[in-house]
Amino acid sequence: MRAEDMGERAEPLQDWRERVLSDPDLILDDRDVMRALITANDRQMGGNIVDMRGIAMERLENRLDRLEDTHRSVIAAAYENLAGTNQVHRAILKLLEQRDFEAFLKVLGTDVAAILRVDRIRLVLESAEASADAAPKVQKLEDVLTVVSPGFVDHYLTGGRNIPDRAVTLRQVGDGSDRIYGEAADWIASEALLKLDLGQGRLPALLVIGSEDPHQFRPSQGTDLLSFFTGVFERSMKRFLG
């Protein structure tokens, strides 16, 4: 190599060396560079020498990676929870704005469904006078209300099994969903079932929230927000029912 070439190469190396000496963080903050330096040092020491400092640093890097992953997961969960809270609050405010039962049902199947980003919302009311002919007429009127015979709510929640029902049930769509969703039962894949207590002397009711996404409602999810929504919805229904 010519002397001129060596001189040209030495100048940027000297400049880089001076920058590192004046600001070592340039190297220390770059994990890829530090890893390359440690690897080069290991090669110089040979395979029979154990570098405890290098092992400790590798373990610290692995721990840092895990902490960063956990940090990102916590932040993502916090943002998701905040977004869900805002959605439920907006849906509740929209329901509370309605002054009559017809408007209440209308926004339930339109505006509230859009706010909650779900595909279907159905209000299922048990009635001793329900019949196969009467229910479709009511459902056609509002496309959100379904009238069923007594016992339907508990049977739909438990599937006929002897298990305790819950105030909020999250699951994939079960049997008998066509009675609630109609033709949409072919593509509704998951649902949230909110059991309603409309007061003493009244039959149970059910608010059914359905989604095309099979993972939108899962048993492992928290139900605090939906429980709060259920409480507000029950109070609104009692106001209209008198």
C-alpha cells in the first residue's frame, strides 16, 4: 500500500478516534457496536478463556430486552383500556340523550353499535305472550328488539347446562344464535352477552353484542367496562318501562 493511501486512511480513523475519546457514549449507547467489540475481544482471548464480564453483559442485555418488551406491552394495554373506556362512555352518553323508547332502540342498533365498533346489537326480551309470529314483527319494526318465550335467556347463556350464569359472558357464538341474529348468524363469530335485571316482577332480558371478528370477545378478557355499561343500560330500561 502506498504511503499516500495510508495517510488518507489514517485521517478519518484519527478523526473517529478523537470523537470517541471526547464522547465515549457514541460507542457505549450503540449495542451493536459494543457486541462487535466484545466478540472481537473474545476471539483474541481464545476459546479456553471464559470472559465473565462478557457473560454478565449478555445477561443484562437479555434482561433489558425482556423489560423493553414488557414496557411496550403495558403501554399498549393501557392505551387499549383507555380507548375502550372512551368508547363505552360515548355509547352511554348517546343512550342517555334519548327521550323515548323508540329512539333509544334506534340508536342502540346504529350509533351505539358504531361507537363500540361491533356488527350487531340485539335486545332480547322475554314475554309470556311471545310467539313465533309476533317476534319477527317486532324485530322488523326496529331491527334490534327480539321477543322470546320465558326461559330463553338462561338457556342461551348456559346452553342448557347446569352452570351458574354470569352478568357478562364473552364467547364465540353458540347454538340458537339464528333466533337472535337472523340471517346474520351465518357470519357473527363472537358475542358479549349482558344479562339484564329489569326489576322485581319482570322477566330477565339480554343485551347481545355480536361481532364478525371471532377474537373480539373472548372469555379471557376483562368485563369491568361491560359490567358498567350493563348497569347504566338496566337503569335506562327501567326508566322507559316505568
